[in-house]
Amino acid sequence: MGKKKKKYKLKTYKAAAKRFRVTGSGKVMRTKGGKSHLRRRSSKRTKQQFAEMHEVTNTTDAKRIKRLAPYLGKYKQNPPA
């Protein structure tokens, strides 16, 4: 019997992991930027739209996000110890 080949762990790009979520069907979801300050002059409707999650429709961007955060859709809250 031959030696088992070691599988390497991939490092997650933490900035991407914090900005995006993956749904159960595999869609990459994002939120809008610009929520931190200077919001008084914008309308209520605009402010409500900041809270919504939007799908990343560009396929190349979604592929890049999945490469940056490979375990994003695998574990929801607590990864195995």
C-alpha cells in the first residue's frame, strides 16, 4: 500500500468572508456599501435598501469570491473543531 497524499488546508481571505454569504443553493450574496455615515440626507427608502442582501450576478466575481473564501458555503455558524 502506498503513502496517503496529504491534503492541504486553504487559507480564507477574511475580508471576503466578512462581506459575503453563500445561500443553500450556492448563490453568493452581498450587501451595499456606504452605510457607515452621511446618511441623514438620504431618503428612508434608500436607507432601507442598504439592509437588503443582493445576489452577485457577475459570474466571474462570484467565482473569484468562492476562490477567496473556499469554506464560505460549507459551514454556516460554527466550523468543526
